Amino acid sequence: MTDTIISTRNISKKFGNFFAVDNINIQVKKGEIYGLVGKNGAGKTTLLKMINGLSIPSSGSLKLFSESSGSGIENMRSKIGTIIETPSFFPYLSAEKNLEYYRIQRGIEDKNCVNNSLEFVGLSNVGNKKFNNFSLGMKQRLGLALAIMGNPELLILDEPINGLDPMGMAEFREIILKLNHKKNTTILISSHILGELSQIATCYGFINKGKLIERVSTSELKEKCKRTLNIKVNDTNKASDVLKNKLSCTNFEISDDNEIRTDEFMNTPEVLVRTLVLNDIDVYNVNQSGLNLEQYFIELVGGIHNV
């Protein structure tokens, strides 16, 4: 079985003269949680719809599980669970009866899949409570239960945590991680809530104005956004000796403007400063630098006015 679950080649979607998606190439590997990052209207939903067969590309090509023919791709879509548009549920039926309806409609023979899915998303104890009386978080989890009912190998989620409160976000996040870690489900998820996305994604694709402007792994992003403590001193040579011999700090670098940068002592900068001062080194300035995911995205697209 291929390691590449999704592969697009110059895929585009044009509405009139407007490119909602413009020559995007993405590859999603088996087992990844691929975070699609972009503001509203950047093209995320349109891209996900094309992958899922809800929209036809204007140009370019798509492979799913190495299948590139129309019939092959359609067969592979049986391996996909999705939440792109809000699922339609019967307001006066329970969670179990709503899923039972879809089980029959989809021809899924395993009757246990309903209860198994509800248990997985934490809805096995809601009994006969009607969908109409569910909280938003419960409705979102029922949508996820529907998406995973056929044990998909690939899960496509478009803004699944939009509108949830912090508790709802945390619950949804734990389910996503459990799906990925315990069932090895590959997940393609879009969100503009970047702080939440940064807690689950293993790699990122940044989209702006219909174009993929960067793909980066979590480890690469961590390095790009690495927080450092920056100390400006009068004598960097002497300060270097103090860091090595007095504080056993070896992970630092010296800039041309008498500044020392290190990612150690981030939580206790006063210890470093006090030690330097006690060893007759003048400390002129101390600050921390580094970016979170949101700040990185803003810089990537050219500043807050372009977001």
C-alpha cells in the first residue's frame, strides 16, 4: 500500500475569472495529521470539496491511494470519512437512531458500528435525548461519529471546531488524536483557529488567495518559530565564558551586535542575568523573541493587512 494518501498536481478551481484554488500541489502521507492553514476565503473548503468529489476541478489532477482514474478515485472515496458541510440529522431522533438511519442508507452491514462510533466520540451515554436538544459540541461529535462509522482510512475535516467553546475544542482535539494514534487514521483538517491546530497537526500547508505558499513539518515549523532569550552585553567573549563555565550553557550563539541568543533559561532569565552581572558583565537589554503559528502565518503572507 502506498504511503501517499492524497496527491494533487496543479489542481485548480475557477469561477468565472476568479481562481478559488490556483495550481495547488499537496501530498498527504499515511498517518499524518495535515493542517490546512488559511483565512476564510483562502480556498481551503474548495480544495477539500474537490478531493472529496463534491466539486469538479477546472484543471489539474488528483490521486487518492495511488488511484488516478475517475473510476479508481471514486472507489477510493469509500475509504474517506468527511465533515465538510454540516451533516443533516433528524432533529427529533436520538443520536443512535440518526446513525442507524445512515447505516442502513449506506448499506453498512455491521450493526455494531453505530454504538462503536458513538462510544468513540463520547456519546454512548446520551440515551434517547433528541438531536434538537444537543449542545453544539455534541452535534459536532455526532457529525464525527457519522464520518468514522465506516472505519475510514482518511478523514477530511473542514473547520470542525468552528464555534465550539474551549471545552468543546479540547474534547474534539482528544478524539482526533485518538483516531490518529489508535486507528492510524490519516487526517486532513482545515482551520483558522491556529492555536488549536498547532496542538494536533504533524505538518502544515499554508494557503493564501488560492495558492499553497508553503508546506512545512511540525519540527521544521518549531525550528522556524523557536523562542530565544536575547541578551545584549558589553563583552560577548567574557559572557560566553560565564555561560559555559558558570551556568553549563553551551546552546547559544553570538550576533554581530554584542547580543547572545539562547533557548535555555527561557523560564528563568533572571538567573542568567544575575550571574552575568555578578561576574562584572554589563547587561544592556534582555528580551524574548519567537513566533506562534498565527504570527508565523501573518508574516508568511506579508503582514496583518494581507490576512
